[in-house]
Amino acid sequence: MPSLGTVAKFLLVAYFVWLAFDLRLWAIRTYGKVIHEFDPWFNFRATEYLVDNGWAKFSTWYDDMSWYPLGRPVGTTIYPGLMVTSAAIFHSLNAIGIEVSINDVCVYIPAVFGSLTSMLTMGLAYEVSGSSTAAIASLGVMAIIPAHLMRSVGGGYDNESVAVAAIVGTFYLFARSLREGASAMWGVLTGLCYVYAVSAWGAYTFPLNMIGLSVFVALVAGHFSWKLYKAYSLFYVIGTLGAIQFPIVGMAPFRSMEQVMPLLVFFGLQLWAFVELSRPSLSDREFERYRQKVFGFAALAGAMAVFFLISAGYLGSFSSRVMALFVPHTRTGNPLVDSVSEHQATNPKQFWYFFHFTTYVAPIGFISLFFNINDVRIFAIVLSIFSYYFSQKMTRLVLLLSPSAAVLSGIIISGVLEWAWGQFFSEEETPTPISTDEDKKEEETPKKKKKEKKKKDVNPLEIFNINNLPASGRKLVAMLAVVVLVLSVWVFFMHCLTMAEHLSEPQVVVSARDRDGSRIIIDDYREAYWWLRDNTPEDSRVLAWWDYGYQINGIAKRTTIADGNTWNFEHIALLAKTLISSEEVAYNNARHLADYVLVLTSRFAGLYSDDLAKMPQLALIAGNVYPEIQYDVDRQGFFTDREGNATPAAKRSLIYKLTYFGRNDDIQLKHFEEVYTSKYSMVRIYKVINPAKRTPFGEYAPELKLGQFKKA
């Protein structure tokens, strides 16, 4: 019969798993089953296409409703893991009689995988600490930490919602494969889980490099073992063979500079294993000399090979995005990429919002990893260092720090609780270090332990030499520590509840408060898209800034000029030039591209992140392709403040006129006709008068003057 402690732990695990799921449903309870933001609408549309047409057509899908008049090859340029997962769940549930819509599946996927990620973090924490208490505490932290919540709320149907689970799963399985006596199965599972991570998100290089680097550090530290060899070799071979099956990856594992290091580690590990075979026949001194000669020659040959491959163009240089993570002030040279907020460096204040009290607790847990170093802890150390480093460099990468923060915090939380429990309920008057689950097994055979002189894990609190205090002093410290911990966890929990509400705002639907404090749901965006869907011909083309392309495709079911894929800078620059040019110049472009023009005018509802607010960035993007814009006025020349006061260049622009038409008697339109303004005036739609005859698909009209991007 299970003990009371076992039952309590099981109930805690069940509660935290439920909490992880329930906390992510705030948006669904408030707004309904709504797909959020921008990119998720592309993912939803792609999933619909997969469900309706099957894998064969999906894998060769060329989308002719986006990037008019060029279109876009979708099937070979995306990571399909999210779509395949959702389609599989949809078909499986309906096959067993549970009728669900694909929308429902897509809305709930992030919450389900949020719970799964939390459980996998628990497994990783157990492998690192050896303590079930630390594992459960880590589960609790990961279930609610805002750094993970921001990409896993219900409706946030983005790649990260499943990819983070795959990445943490890869970490857990690799750590599990390093356990003494682990079978080859764990290495195989690690490779397969990594393949799933590759299918889901472009950041698959992160787990690849973290595992590769940790193995390199282990070798340098003299921690070679056959279990390490087996674990990494199986992971790398299976993972790489699986990764190259995806068209978007191709041969990048062998040609991309970002993935060369794990490849070199793989070859180095094979060489190390080959050298190790000679150890029994050589003395320690002879073996060391032999190893130095072999690796010296291998290093020289490897350096020459890399130099040759780079010179021959086989190995490319680091991408500008990767360079920006290591070289200060490095920009991509593409203002379109540099302008995206999630690509900016993380503001130090954001760490408190996303991690709260773990910013103080996790560093102590990190220090504790250096006691009783083993392969798993080396991996945890490497992962923690680089996760923190990358999270500083790019706001989007804060997400990758959440597993490490949860594991390290869980170690300290369990350390405090177990140590405090020992002070009050231990029969011994003298202190003893807190035992992990594995240590308890060893305590059953103390004589064997003495013979082997096996080191015991050190409780993190022993860093502070608290056990040197007398028993009464330790009890007082224990009581204060528990009180402080409980209060800190409670404040952290309440902070996470607040952040969950904030991070669950879908953006495509906006909420506000009435004078009496009641919530008002403003649905202007979707209502505008629905108007397009219901009141325009099916083949209508809609010109709007690229931010809204996915939503127009997904909700309005209409053809767009550009979207968040941003694969063609010159095309987006043409769009930007059209919007910031005078009506006459803009019309000469618009009539060859679109039948309708949609502008975001949310400033009339008190939200100032609309198209006019983006005008300086539009000018910068257009100016990198069309010099006349750069020479006419600089980017600050296109500016409108919150009161509507605009610079001369801004007043001349089409986007300004479409925003203020009907509100400013001085503004008259000649080539555009207003056809729709949303309830709260957040969206306005205009019809292009007398659009030009369409050119064949894939061809620009000769009248459109395309520029050439000049990298800054």
C-alpha cells in the first residue's frame, strides 16, 4: 500500500498538471475559442489545408492567395510539426466518436502541451537532482512561470506551443540516457524527440548545440564514459538522419556553421572511443601521449578541412541573427527583421515580469550543480548558462530559459523544505545533509557505502554552513526559511495569475473597461475581416501592411500582398512605398496590386499602435530599396503624433489620408472609395477605383517599378 507521502506527491503532481492546463484557458473563458495574434492564423490556415487535402498535397502546396502576384511555396518552406500534430489529434478524436472542430483542436493545443512541457520539466529536474521533491517543485514552477506562459496560452497556436515540449523532452531523454545502466532505447528516444523538435520550430539548433556542447565539456573535464558515447551517438545519428528529411532543413546539419560544432563533437567522440580501446594495452603515461598525438593530428586535419570547405563555399558563415547573439550591436542589416520587437534585446525589467522570484532563487540552484559533478549536471550547467545568455540577447528567447529557471528553483525549494522538515522531525540532534531518493537506497547498506566511499549529494543549503548552528538555532532558521519561502511562492503565484491574464490577450479581439468597470469586448478586427469575406468577390486582393496578411488570409479568406513570412524584402518595400507615397503615386502601384485597401486606425479607440504609428518604419524599409524616399526626407519625416499632428511628408501619404478621411474636411480622395469603417473606427476599408487588368500569376505588371535592396 502506498505511503502517505507517496499519495501526497501524486496529488501534488496531479494538481500542478491541472493548474498548468487551467491557467492557460483564461483567454478561452473570456473571449471564446479564438485563434490569437498574427502568425497563429497562418498556422491555423495551413492546418485546415492539411486536414482538407492530405499530406501529399500539403507537402507540395503553393499558396496563390498570399504574396500577390508571386504566391509562396508553403509545403517546402515551413516546419510542419504543429500542423501534423493537430491534424493527427483531430482525426484521432473524431475516429473514436469525439466530434471536435479543427478550430477547437488548434485552440487547446497550446494548453495541453503546456501541461506536457511542465511534466517533462519535472522529469528533467529529477535526472539533475535525484530528488522527487525537487522534481515536483520544478513542475509547479514550470506550470505557472510567465516566461513559458507567454507562448502556451489557449489560442496561441504558434510553433513554440509544441516545440518547447519537444525541446524539453529532448533534454529530459538525453539526461535519462546518461543514467547508469540506461539502455540504448533512451538514446534512440532522444533522437526521435529531437526529430519532432526539428519538425516544429527553427530553433531546433538550440537543443542540438546544448547537448553537443555539454558532451564536449564533459570530454574536456575527463568524463568520457561508454554511456556518454552511446547516448550522444544514438541521439546525433538518429536526430540528424531525421532532420535532413525536412525540405526546409535539407543538408544544413552538414553545411550550416550553426550546426558544425555538434558534428565535430560527434567525430571527436568517435575518435575518443577509438583511442579508449587502446587503454588496456598501454600504461597511463603511454596512453596519454598516444591520445595527445592522435587528437593533435585530428585537430590539424580538421582545421584544414574546415578552412577548405569554407573557402570552397560549402560551409556558409553564421547567419546575421546568430551573429547578433554574440557580437554587440550587430544588426541583420534588414530593417524589416530588426524592427520586430521580439528580436530586440531583453529589457532587464522584463526578467522580473517573466521570472519573478526565480531570478533570486535559481542562481543558488545553479551554484548547487557544481557539487558532485556528473554528466547530467554538466549538461544542466551548460544549458543554464547559455539559456540565460540568449534570453538577454533576444526577447523571444526568454522562453528558452524557463525550463532551467524551473529546475534550478525547484532544487532550492525542495532543499529548503526537506532541510526544514529534518530540523523539526528528525530524531537526531546533530544535523545531517538532506538525502536524495537515490541516497536513501544507499543508506540501507551503510557498510557497502563506507567501502565504496561514494560521495553523497549536498543539500543546496549547506552552501551557507547552516548545519554548524546549534539545534535551536537551526529550528529558528528553518521556521523563518519556510515562512519566507511560502510567502514568496504565494506572491509568485499571484504574479503569475496576473501575467496569465495579461499574456492571454488575443490581440485580434480587444477588451476594455466601461465607466462602471464592466468588461467590453471590442471585435472590430474580426468584424472587418468578416465584412471582407461576406461583401467582396472571392478573388479580391487586399492591400494592407504585412502584419495583417495572415489574418486576412485566415479570417477574410482573401488574397493578400504580403504577410509575416517576410521572405521578399523588395516586395514589402514596394508595399511600404505605396502606403507612404502621395495618393497619385500610391494609386499607380495599388491599381496593379489590389482591389481593396485596409488600414488599421485603432488610435480612434485609444490604441496608438496603428498604421500611422508604424509610418517611420515603413519609410525606413522603403528607403532601403527606393533611394528617392531616403533622399526626400529621413524616416522621422514620416511622423504623426497622438493628436494627429503630422509632418508634411506624412500628410501627403496615402496612409494618412485613408486614416483621417471623413474626419478632416481638407482631405479628399480621388482614386479610393470608402466602403467600410468598423464600429469603433479601428479598421477602415477602401475600394480601389478602376483597378488595372491582372497580369498572369507570378508576374508583376510592367508599370510597377521594383527596387533593389541595399543591405545596410
